[in-house]
Amino acid sequence: MKTFNFFIIIAFVGIISTACDSFLDQQPLDQPTTISDIFTKKINTEKYLYQCYSYIPQYWLLSAAGGYPWSAASDESEATWDHSVNNMNNGSWNPNSVPYAKWRFTYQGIRDINTFLQNVDLCKELSALQIEAYKAEVRFIRALLYSNLIRMYGPVVIVHDEIFELDKEYAIGRNPFDYCVEYVSQEFSEVSEILLTEQSTINYGKPTKGAAIALKAQLLNFAASPLFNTNNSIYAKWKSNTTGEDLMPATYNEQKWKDAAAAAKAVIDMGIYQLYKEYKQGILDPYGSIYGIHYQKWNSELIFGRHMTFGSTEAEARNFVHRITPKAFTNCWGGVSVSQKQIDAFAMNNGRYPITGYLDGSQEWDGKDGRTPIIDPASGYSETGAVNFEHPWDKVSMLTYRMYANREPRFYMGIVWDNIKLVYGNGLAKNVVINYGNGGNCYEASGTNHPLTGYTPRKFTFRESDQSLGNSGYVFPIWPIIRLAEVYLDYIEALIEYDYQNPDVLKYWNEIRERAGVPPMETVYPEMLNNQSLMRQLLRRERQVELFFENSRYFDIRRWKIAEVVNNNVPVYGMNITVADGAPNNIGQTDYWKRTPIYRGNRTFLLKHYLYPLEQREIDRNKLIEQAYGW
């Protein structure tokens, strides 16, 4: 018992304030020495509860070693600075060097939660209803942690309520994938019956009934996807070391899509969540609506999220802003690059997607050869010359490359490109003209403070932030762990797989499109109505645009089993930042304005990369644990 109590002491000495709002703004615990000291007192019991909340991921940690590289490890973006995500992208990682590994940290969180569950009843200063509520909250967090593990590692070890000593060696294997999904889904279902439908203002950020059902739907959607739900699994030979049974499903099961759809529809049918919309003089404003999704805090679309400013995360939240904001603004670095492929994904303002594929002949629209796109002539898209342009959100006029004209509102709210005039940032520097080319105000020849592709994300940047004021000048968004638009997209995707002519497909798809300011799908693509394959392809494009930079794309290209096409033996393309962009009247004419692979070379994605490997130290301390297939 000494080891256990020592761990408790260390945990509380280093406790941090975490999660989502004022209910977590607590003072550090006095240093308790035993379980009795902790769980007989309400204040200490609740401090332990807050520690359990600290394991909820901080997805904006782009630069931290223990962060979340999901955007830059997908085909939507690239990190300029020298970081471990580059090892993932070039295929040089291995079990002795696993970047961003989450296995040990997550099981530490599960252990803390199990400790809480086994001991919270000792606290007689809490009512029975409070104890029930707290148990439901930490079970929700535990289910979220398991869900994250499953999305990274596939089949995992389900420890139920057991507490494992940290310094002990074990001989235990993974549970089969379907069992893991069933257990976590059941946990979400059970706590949804206990959690409140809505939290009070002071408790914003705590889980709700809808959050539990929504995350269940997300997990079921993941499990129903082609990587795991197929008759031709790449994991057919992956067996349990303890039972010899298959760790992965061996056959396709349509019921999995039906279950995913039912869970998503249950969230919708609650009737308490709505897509966030703003209106001007009674007319829908798509720009204000898209902006407000993240900056109208705790709005009706957000189902579960985290505020980016709590405790020790504030510095990383600030670094996140610095990473994505162009170097021309005070203290900013602008080292997160958006890929040309992501730029191509956004629709035109008539609703049509301008790029239908690439000349490499890939079956997936986004293919490999970003240099030679296939342009849909009906879209009105052109890559020839410049055009006078007024940014529809900023209302600033400029000359711009024709590629960026007449795009949909989500493009203008999500992307910063060369020669754009930005109105946000340093209060003394409104209407800054961004120049990503060599020698420009957003290029650092001897460093990494520039985007490799000539694009940075605008999403999650508050237009009125003033970095020159220091900490007081920053306004941070709520990071959406799950929002209603994703639930809609999950529901639509599941329906397409088993009932693609269901009227709900167009109903909820067009709600997303309407809010985004683009025409309905059947108006733009009437040919899709009797074409399941085309419908599936277009839905995936919609998802790529709507959920851009929200850590979705990494998992999507894996669960769809297309990462081996779209992220393998292919460079990331952008504009040619190694040369100057030229004078404004030369936009589109110099070498800068040419689709160019960045200098890092081709990316590597092998079949084994679909799932994360276990670190070798986990294999060494648990002789029966199965290494990820192919590693």
C-alpha cells in the first residue's frame, strides 16, 4: 500500500486546474497522506475529482512534446518547425521512438478515475446525489479516454474498475476491438441516464447527457468504418496472445452503421442543440455564423468542449495563436501551413467543388499529384491571373489570385493566403498585407516562422485579439471536442452506407450547407441522388471542409482506409514560397503562384501506420500485450 499512497501524494502536489470553466478554478490541496485523508473530506474529494478532469485532452497543444499532432499528421496541414510529427510523416518512427504516445498517460488517468470510483463513498460530507453525479462525471471521462485510445490503438486493454500499481509488471493482453467498443458505448449510455441534460452556468464544461450520447455516436461511427468493418481486413492475422481469438472483426456488419446512425439521431432528437447561426436584418449571415461557432462561448451547437485558457494551458493556448497567426503580427510565428489539397477542398460560392481530382488517376478525389488538378468547368474556378476582390467578412478590398475568388464562406473564415489584407492582430497594424514569399513580412529565411505552403489557418483566430497587449490582449475560443455539425455528418454518413435515399440525408446535410452559405446538395449535384458512391465521396468532402482543423481529418482518412493513397508517397503542395511573390500587379504570373511541393519530400504511410504502435517499454513490462499489427 505504500506505493499507492506515495503516488497519491505526488499526484496532489502537482495538481493543476483544468477542464472548462469556473468550477475547476480551485486552490491546490493540502498534502494528504492517505486515502482516508483524501476521501473523508469534501474539499479534498472534489480536488481529486478535478484531477480526473485534467486528463481530458488539450487538443490545441501543437508544439508540446505530449501534444496532439493530428492536423499536421494528416493531409490538411504541415508544421514548419522541427517536430516529432515530421518523423510520423516521413515514416521514421518506431516502437523505441513513438511521438505523442498516449498509452501510459491515459491509463494513469483511468487509474486515477478508478481510485476515485472506489473511494468516493467514504466522503460522508457529500450527499448520495452528489456522489452519484460525481461518479457519472468520472465514468464519462474514463469512457472518453478509452474512446481516444481506441481511435489511436484499435483494440485496447479494458481494466474495468480495477486499479493497477504503476511499478508492477503485468501479463495481460488486449481485449477484442468489438468488445472494447461495446464496453465504452455501454458506459456512455449508462452515464447519459445520470448526467444532467444541461449544466448551470458555473458548471459549463462538465459533461451532459447529450455529450455522452454524442461521443458514443462518434465512436460507433468510427467502429463501423471500412478500416474495421470489412470482409477483407488487413488485421485478419492479428490474434490475442492470451485467448488466440481475433482482435479485429473478420466480416462486414451493416448493423454497425445502423447503430451509429441511431446514436447520432438520439442526440438530434433531444432538441436542445442547434447549428449556430447569426442574422443581419433577418437574413442569415454565414460569415458571422461560422465565426461564432467557436467564439460565441458555450453556444447551442457546442455539445462538449474545453476552454483554452485554464491554468498551465494558457501559455500553450497563446503559443497556438502564435503558431497559426502570420509573422507580420506582434509576437507571432505563422509556422502552421495549410496544404494545397485542403485549399482545393473548399467549394465555390455556387456550391460546386472546383477540383474533382488529380491527374495521378487515384480513385479518391484528393489523390496524390497536387500539381495537376482536374478542374470542374461548371464551378467557375480559374488559376489564371488576378482579380479585384473584396473580402466578404473583413470588407477590405485587394487584388488577389483568381484561385481564391468566389469561394464559399468557410474558405474565407478558415484560410489566410498571400497578399490578403488582414484586419485582426496588433491594434496598431490593421489591414496588414500578408506576404508569404521569400523576403516578405511573413517569411523567415533562416528560421521556421513562415508557412511552407504559403497558407495558414484563420480558424480559431479571434479577429479582435491584440497580441501587443500581452496576456490581456488574447481572446481564446472553446475547443470543440464534439459539436452538432459533426453529429449531423456522422448521422448522414451512416445513413448513406445502408439507406442512402433516406430523406434525412439531404435534410441535415442541407442544414449544414445553408449555415455555410452554399446551395443545397441536390441543386448543385442532382446526379448524386441515385448514386451512393458519389454521395459518399461528396459527404467526405463536406466533412473535410466543415471540420477543417478540428482534429477530424487524421482519423477520417484512417477509418476510411484511404491514408495509404492520400498520405503516402506524395509531397505536400502549396505555393512556391522560395521565391518572391512579385508586385501586386504580377499576382498569378511569377513562380510563386505555381503549385509546388514543399522541400521536405514525399510523405510515407504504410499499412502499419493505420494504428499507433505501443512503446517498447510497454511491451517490456507486459509480456503478453500485443504490439500493433505490422510493427
